[in-house]
Amino acid sequence: MKKDIILKAENISKQYRLGQVGTGTLIHDLNRWWHQVRGKENPYLKIGDTNDRSTKGNSDYVWALQDINFEVESGEVLGIIGKNGAGKSTLLKILSKVTAPTTGSIKSRGRIASLLEVGTGFNGEMTGRENVFLNGAILGMTKKEITSKLDEIIEFSGCERYIDTPVKRYSSGMTVRLAFAVAAFLEPEILVIDEVLAVGDAEFQKKAIGKMQDISREGGRTVLFVSHNMAAVKSLCTRGIVLENGTIKFNGDIDQALDVYLSNDNDTEHSIVFDENTKREGSRNLEFVSLEIRNQNNKLSQEFSIGDDLNIKFKLKNNSNESRSEVAIQIKSSDEMPIFHIMARDSNYELKHTYNEEEYNVVLKDLRLFPGFYNITLISANTTGHEIYDNIENALSFQVVDGGKYTIRSLPRSVGLMFLNPEWQKTNS
């Protein structure tokens, strides 16, 4: 079947000059012109550093994006994810034609509506109603078309009481509500959204994600979505692109894209010693010294299969002669969804302290988590739980890689979190 490509990016690169307004000095601009009239390549395309914020760099030029190539089909919801500074917003600005690429080209069919930041395209002196008509006109809608959608836009935004008030008096949440409603209801063929939903409250975020699902599934329109909310990306997107230092690291299935992205942030080591640089909260009366994860053969590992035993070993240091305490271990998915929370008391185990440093082992038998990355959080508290001694979020991560002894079938994360294999029987003879 022939693909219905609505947006295509070919060899997109974007270069910036650090510390300057524009692309460079007058001499550089003249040099570019002189090479152009002689039919030669821009000389500054051969210089410049990769967009890596962790290194100092040796050039005044930096490539925010380099050699970006991808296609988007009509009706597809594409998630673009990556760390801060990876080039996501720059890419969306180029796709929205807010800025031009240094090299490459964008080919698209139909109207593109963009929400790149709160209040994009809004005039603060004009009322909400006037801005709806202004944005509709920018999108190429007729006044009649806008009027037919006006009531739906106002109702969805929840700004009916303030719709005839100048937008400059709106809160950021109200502004993004109205902006999203305009972009969603005026039916552009391509909707581009860059993190702006994070400004809205939880109710509006849920409402907006539902609307985006509706317009892609029922309306057949295309959505490009950038967010650091991995749960929203997972629920909304069908495919994902992972950007790293201005280049595409992965382009494919959204679950695999999330694993690639989150594996960069997760500490995939099997052991760690906590120090003064460890991010933690609590009084430190009792503090965690170290943590390691082992398999059923007591070997250090961070890769497991369904059905394996997971051994969580940790050391506690007693700084205040506490005689008893409580320890909790929380397991969360890579998109921060809590899976389970275990406490010593649940197993009728009491932590009694007799030494300055003590080591404990917690065995999770017959691990039933679907393939993916999971994080371990450690919490130490008094026996009532009213005083937190130590709390270390996402101390270590581990990965479930396959079905192990239970199944050889492919188990994508999208179908669930917990693997079960109950007894099956036919009840009629």
C-alpha cells in the first residue's frame, strides 16, 4: 500500500552562532555572498560543534540540528522526545516555518497550526474572541468557517466568562487553553504542539490529550507532539523520534522510542554507593549507604526475564542510635507510573538495629513485569512513617528483557505492566 505522506523533512540542519544576534558578523555575511555568487558552498557549513551542552566546544558556531530526515503519514501522531537542548523546539520551529533551516527542506501538504509557546500568535491588546478570528485568518479560514466553530472553541477552552476581555489579562493557563482550542477546532491538517500543555492543569491536560486522539483517529489529521510527560506521549503517540545532541538517535515504534530515551536517563548499573552528591531527602538519622541488584544466581545484574528472582540488597547506616525503623521499596515504570510499594511490615519483618551499619536483602520472587525499564526508590522512616530518615528517588534501574521461562512470544509494553498466566480450561464437553 502506498504511504500517504503529509510531511517530509530532508537533510534538515540548523546552525547558530553563539553570543551573536543573527548568524554572524557582516564579514561572515559578505563571505557567504561571495561564495554564493561564485557557485561555491557556504564556507561556514564545514565548521561548528555538535549540540552537546556538556562539553565546552571549540567553535563559535553550533549545530542545533544535523542531517534530520523523516516522513510523517497523514493521520499519524508523532512524538518527538529528547533531553533539554536536544533540538526538539528548533525542529518544530522549522517544521512550522517560524525559522528557516540552514540546509535541507520541508515538504508539507495542508495547513499547519503551531502551539510552540504560551500565547503564540495572540495579540495581548485584543480580546479572546478577536484572537480566535485572528488566528483562524492566519490559518486560512474564512470568517464563516470560524464563526461555525466559535461556540465549540469557547466551550472547550473554559474561558467563556473572559472571552471579551483582552488576552493580556489572561493567566498563562487560560491563554494556553484558548490557544489549544483554536488550533484544535479550526481543523488544520497538521497540528504542532511543543510542551505547552504542561502549563494547563491536570483536568485540561487530560481533556487536550483526548481531543488530540479524536482529531487524529476520527478526523484523520496529523499531530506532532513534544512533551517531557512520558505517560502522555505513550498514550497519545503511535511513533516516536528520539533526538540527542541535534541528531536522530531513534525513529520507530513509540514503546521502543521511550525505552531508548529513558535508558539514557536511567542509571543502568547494577550497584551504587551513595555519597554527598546523591539527591536525597530526610533527616538522615538512618541513611542508605549502598544498593545493588542481583539475579537468582546471586550474580550482579540489571537485566532480568519474566519469572526471574530480583534480589535488592542495601546497606543502612545508623547515625542516631535508632533501635527500630521501617524501610519501603517502590518500583516505578520508566514513565514514572508506580507499580508496587513494599514495606517490611507487610512481610511481618521488623528492622531492629544493633550495629552501626547493617545489610539487608529483599527477594522479589518470580518477577512478573513486562519488558521495559523500571526504577527502584528507597525510603527509610520511623515505625509510624511520620518522620522520613532517607528518601532516594530512582536510585537504580533494571530492565526486563523477555518472557523468560514463561513465554517466547513478543511482549510489548503497550499491552500491560504485569504478566499473568492463569489456568485455562474448557467448561463444556
